[in-house]
Amino acid sequence: MLVEKDTSDWEHHPEKNQFLDDLLSRGYTVVASSLYNRHWGSTRAFELFEKLYSIVLKKEILNAKIHLFAQGSGALVALRFLQSHAKQVRSCYFVNPCFFLQAYFEQEQENKLYFKRLQKEIGKAYDLPPKELTSDKIKEITPQLTEGEVPPLSIHCHMQEKHFPLQTQSRPFQQQLAERQIFVNLRIHGNDKSFYKAVQSAFPFYKKHEAKL
């Protein structure tokens, strides 16, 4: 999400704003950050997220176990958090997520104009010269959830999602975890592209995983 000094797109987008209001009305404390904007799951963005998590727990009277919500490339930071803080996560809800930056990198090579910009963005996020960014290098530097504990996950992907398609992102991720005998809830949406339709089941999903506070 884009978070500026006094506002964010979550306040300007009607459905996103409604989602935040509904979370707040249910008693949740919501913490959001742009994590340096075009972060692409970098360790720098993850470290900032860690600091925010620590600061909020120190300043507020809250349960240390949290719910995560991630959309698009935010899923990459969520994966990093799950790698090292899985026990602090009750559940994680994803919407049209990017789990495999390598797949997205290879996909965007077909779009030469945008691909150069993507190389610069990833290079800046990871402090690497854009020319050094190959498909193998991308796989090496980005997070992968291949071991360790995994909390309940719910993925919601639109069947016509173009940036992070079901076939190259959510479905392979689900299969990867299935090989480890880990069940992942994957919901595929049809014609309705409403953001709120994709997130409204987050409420019962979060509630389900709050039995032990």
C-alpha cells in the first residue's frame, strides 16, 4: 500500500477504507506501512516491519500474536516474517499475492519497457546493480517458505489476475506447501473484481483462529 505522511491509498480507496473500518469496529488494532514502497520483499523492508511490530507492542497493550494481511508483493514481506516469527502469527490472509518474484521477473521480461523499470526497482530494493539481476539471482535473494512452522493461511486470487497470475503464484505456492502436508485455503474468484468481496471472508477466518488468546 502507499502510505504518505498524513494519508494512504487505504483511506482513499472506498472498499479498502471500508475494510479497515470493519476491522476497527471489530476491535482490531491495524498497523500499516508502505515499507519503502517498491520493496519487492527486500530484507530492508522486512527489518522495518519487524521494528514496527516491536514498537507497537511496546506502546500498546496488545496480544503478541497477530494476524497478517498481505496484498500483491506484500506477500513477500509476509513470507519473511513467517520464516522467523511464525509463532507470533495467528493467521495470514493473502489477496492476489506475489509468492514467487522469480516467476514475475520472467513474466515481465516480455514487456521490455516495464522490465527495465522493474530491474531498477528490484536493484534499488536489494542494493544490487540492475545488470546483475538474473532469474537465478532473483530466486536466490527472495524469500521462500520451504521449511519451518506455518500458521493457517488463506489465499484469495482472482482468476483473471494479470500481475500475479493464479497459475504462476498462488497455485504453485499451494502445491509447494501440500508437499509438506500443509493445507492452504485457496479461493478463486470469478468475474467480480471487487476488493471487498475478496476480503470479507477475512473476518470469520481471523475469528476462527482466535480460540486461544
